[in-house]
Amino acid sequence: MYKGSIQGSVSAPDSHSWIRGTMGLLTYIAVAAGAGGAVVSAPFVLGAAGFTSVGIAAGSYAAGMMSTAAIANGGGVAAGSAVALLQSAGMAGMSGAATAAVASAGGTVGGLVAALV
């Protein structure tokens, strides 16, 4: 508090209030960009990993995952396993729940990046 010469005391200006406002806005932007970016890039990432619309690509990372899952399960890939869910998303696209989960994960990553910056 400063002693004012005219009347009583006057509060010092908050020089960091614009930083708090800007960081809040940047956080919102980072979360939105992370969520949107994750949803848009998911089909490309699935395809690059080998989960394509016509099945698992030979020699891909997905093929290695499928082989490991089949060996672990006695020769078949279990329904509901990570490989089965990723293959389903690669062939038919992501469901609403999967899209929401990917967006949530992307938004979380965006928020964490904003907090670190």
C-alpha cells in the first residue's frame, strides 16, 4: 500500500495481471490445439503404424503387435485387446467414444505443455 498525498492509501498496480490473463488464454489455446490435433492426426498415425483400412500391413509395427498378441493368447488376438481396438479404428474409423478419448488425451498433453512453457 502506498500513502497517497491526496487522500488515504492507494493500492499498487498489479503489474503481473496481464501475465495471468495471457497464460490462461495460452493454456486454453494449447488444450484446444492438442485435442483437435490428436483427433485429426489419429487416422494418419494409425495408418503409419500399419492399422490400415484393408487390414494390418505386413512388416509394420502393427504386424509385430499382432504377432506378439497372438503368441501371448495361444494363437489368436483376443477381442477387446489393444490390437483389436486399434485395428477396428484403422478399418472403420474411430467411434464417438474413441474420438472423445483421443481428444481428451490430446487436450491433456496440450495443457501439460502449456504448464511447462
